[in-house]
Amino acid sequence: MTDLISIHVDTKYIGTQQKSEDSLVYVFSYTVNITNLSERPMTLKNRYWLITNGNGEKVEVRGEGVVGEQPTINPNDTFQYTSASMLKTQVGSMQGYYEFECTDKSMYKAPIPVFRLAVPNALH
């Protein structure tokens, strides 16, 4: 099974947040559009993210569903959600995958292409 799911991500820099007395983090939002290109409903069961900051530090995030939901996406429908990520640096990236359960109980892993998180006009 290939290309059963289309994933598109838009990012936005939100600002900085004081994490501790001597540490700032950069906050980014990302909006994900997940479109079911298959001919049957698919339920998003799990997510995996690999978040890499500009220093090469990596954080892995695993969990059930997205934003507290395990949505079932019907054929040709799109599910959209917005979430956020914090980095220690002005630039970084995210990538990963979603695991979907098909109606026949088989599982499908949909890759999330790498996307960049960056403060506007930041160079790296």
C-alpha cells in the first residue's frame, strides 16, 4: 500500500517563551492536513515525531492519536489539526509518521515528510 494518505504541514513562528531564568525557547505552531486517498475509512491510531533542533539535538515523541483524538478519516476527506513545538534554537525540523488502522484491521504507516521550523530571517 502506497500513497493512501497525503500529509501537508504549514508552520508558523509564534514567539519566545522564558523556560527558566537563563533559558529561552522558540515556539512554533504547525497545522497538519491529512487526506485519505484510499477507498476505505482509515483511523489514525498513533503518531511518532522526531524533532531536531539547530544544534542537532533530537527528541522523539510517541503517542496515541493526535491532539487527544483518534480520528477516522473517510475516503477523500481531510482531517486538520494544529499543535505546537518548542525548540532551544531558532531553527529545527520535524518528521515522523502516523499509524492508521484500516477497516480490515491491517495497519498502514504514513510517513510525515521533514519540515522546517524557523524564526523568520534566521539563518542556519
